[in-house]
Amino acid sequence: MTTQAYDIIIIGAGCAGMQMMRALLQHPMYNGQRILLLDDGKSIQQKKTWCFWYQPGVHPYQHLISKQWEQLSIGTRSGFQTNAIAPYVYGHIHSTDFFDFHFSLIQQNPQIEYAVEQVLLTKKREDGFYVSTDHQSYFAKQVFSSSWDQKIATEHSRVYLQQQFYGWQIETEKKVFNAAAATLMDFRTAQDQGVSFIYALPFADNNALIEFTSFSDKPFDQQYFETTLTDFIHKKFKTTFKITRREQSVIPMTDYVFQRFTHEGSIAIGTAAGMVKPTTGYAFNRILKDCLQLATQVLTGKEVLGFKKNRFHFYDQLLLQIIQKKPNEARYILETLFERVSFNHILRFLDEDTNLWQEACLFAQLPKISFLQTIPELWKPIPFTNIPVIQS
Ligand SMILES: Cc1cc2nc3c(=O)[nH]c(=O)nc-3n(C[C@H](O)[C@H](O)[C@H](O)COP(=O)(O)OP(=O)(O)OC[C@H]3O[C@@H](n4cnc5c(N)ncnc54)[C@H](O)[C@@H]3O)c2cc1C
């Protein structure tokens, strides 16, 4: 079997692989390099929605945003509050639109190829990378990889929780939704299995995606999700409804330290590079920023450097510990945060765009005892755990 040569191979053509391809292709220094995307087809099969907050006018994926909200709502023990989030808006992209757009780029550019193949092995030699799949072998000078080993991450972390969510897109008989505001977190739902909340995206006054989300290390069965959702919808909206679509998945929430490079030496991207923010599960914009930076580094011949830990990593570690060990306190902290701090301040903090003073102001509003009690945990060595891995 002959080895086909490319300039760049991207392993995994999901959210990160596609964004990486686009970032390279549209970079001013891109010079027609041949790019091969290899994917086993899993990400594209899973229909989903990506949401994120952004400043209108400056987002490279703005043309794919099918709905946006200028307000966000939060439900806590004190009630339900809705606030404007200017200068941000909260946008929504269908994965189908995302993939259609990237496949049209591939079609328009014959130097970019896409193959549905499972990568089995990547080996780095002096001249470059040799990549073997279940069909073929390939060579490239540069490899980006979305592939990561969940077992290694669970074994080398103090906290390995799962953000599990199950949702229905529903059409209701009555007009019950405020289509101007998305609900980020409504904690007024079952709390017996970890920190849990309802996430809701109203597309019209009688059409919304309602998701039950939970941060937990125990897998839930479908019956639990369905009962909890039905209960919430009946109590809050008091209407009959029909389900038009289902969405279910699991996102890792871990303090495992993802690295810039995979153990074979290729450049990790997306989840494999720790781009999923461990305390929220948001990744789309982090992936975007990372891919744009990587495209510049690789195409201008700059050295790609390993990650440095920053203070946000420390904050995430602290909160993850509290979520795992004291879920009730974690919920109290989150509720307090949204009750006392302006939404745009929180969003900027979650984007890791705040300065130390702004972070101090935010922490000053929170109950401090849980954080102080948790700090010593972070100095304990990372154990080899055997937390069961939940399959999505
Ligand atoms: C249902 C769902 C909803 C989400 N919603 C949001 C949201 O609203 N906002 C947000 O910011 N984030 C969201 N996220 C988090 C994050 O944006 C996604 O998880 C994102 O898809 C991560 O991108 P990725 O490329 O790393 O992984 P994926 O999109 O999963 O793509 C990786 C691809 O690589 C393939 N692959 C891996 N290894 C190999 C191999 N060896 N050979 C061949 N192919 C391989 C996989 O099968 C997959 O197709 C959501 C995640 C899920 C699961």
C-alpha cells in the first residue's frame, strides 16, 4: 500500500477539526497547502446546537447564527430574573449549518480532502508524521489531532465529573415562552443527583429546546431525565406539548491537565487540548480563538509552545472540587453569583477576559468558606482513580 503525502493532516473533523481547517484556509499566509481531514463520522452524526455569547459584528461564524437573544434568564431560590447582556448577545448555531458550511469550503478547494476513516496510529519521525487508518497510511509534515483518551483523563484527575444533559425541543399548545430571553440556568428543578438545572432556548413563543442538565459522576437513566423534564414543563408552563426533537449528550468536566501536544507529538485541538471549559462545558469560542492562533503560528513558522497554567485553571479546579464534594454549596455559590453580579461581568469572567481586580470584586460577592476549605485539596497528589466512564 502506498503512503499518500499531504502538508497537513487534521485528525477529527468535528467542531475543532473543521474550525482548524477554515482557520488555515482563510489565513493570509495560506499558500495552497494540501490538507487532509480524517474523521470516523461520529461528530457529524450527532445533531446538536452550539450556543455562545459574543459581541455582534465581530464573530467569524455570525453568518451561521440562526437565532440570537439579547437577554438571559436565571432561576434561583429567590425567583426568576431576566437581564440584558449587552455588549454581548447569546447566539445559536445548528450543527447541520456548521457542517454544511465547512463541507462547501472543502468542495470549493480541491487541495482540501476529507475521508471517513478511523485513525489507528500516529508516529512521529524526523521527516514528519506517519498516520495509519483502518484504510490507508498517510504522511504529513504537520498533524493536528482531536483524538484523546478518556481513560487516561479519568485516571489522572482529581475530579472527573460529567455534564449530562437531556433535552426536548417542544411545541406547546399555549404561547408560554418569552422568545427574547434564553434561560442559562434554572435551578428550580430536581437537585437529588448533583448540581442540576434547566437550560432553555425559546425559538418562538410556542417552541423551545428545554434541557435538563446535571453535573454528576453517576450516569442517569432516560426515565429519570424524562420524568424530571415532564415535571418541570407541566409545573412551569401548565400546557400540553409535543416533542419534535431530542438532544442528549455528555461533556467531560475534569481537572485533568490537557496538553498542547498529544503523546505522539501532534498538536492537540478541541476537547483533546482542554478547550472545553471544565466548569461550564462551553467550548465553541475557545476552540475558535485557539485555532486562529494555531493557524498563525503554523503558517508563519513560529514555534507552537506548550500551555502554561493560569489563574483561571486554579479557579476552575476549586469550583470543580466543590461541585464534586459539596454539590449543595456549589449550587448556592452559582445562585449567589447570578443574584449579586451583573450578567455581563460573569460572562466576561467565564471568557477569562477579566483582570485581577474584576475577579476580586466578583469573588467578594460569594460565600468564601467553601473556597477556603477546598484550597488544601489542590495540593494533594493526583490519584489513580477508577471512576466509571459514562458513554455518550
Ligand atoms: C451535544 C453537545 C452540545 C454542546 N453544546 C455546546 C454549546 O452550546 N456551546 C459550546 O460552546 N460548547 C458546546 N458543546 C461543547 C463543545 O463545543 C463540543 O463538545 C465540541 O464538539 C468539541 O469539539 P471537538 O472537535 O473537540 O470534538 P467533536 O466535535 O466531538 O469532534 C471530534 C471528532 O473527531 C473524531 N475522532 C476522534 N478521534 C478520532 C480518530 N482516532 N480517528 C478518526 N476520527 C476521530 C470524533 O469521532 C469526532 O467526529 C457541546 C457538546 C455537545 C456534545
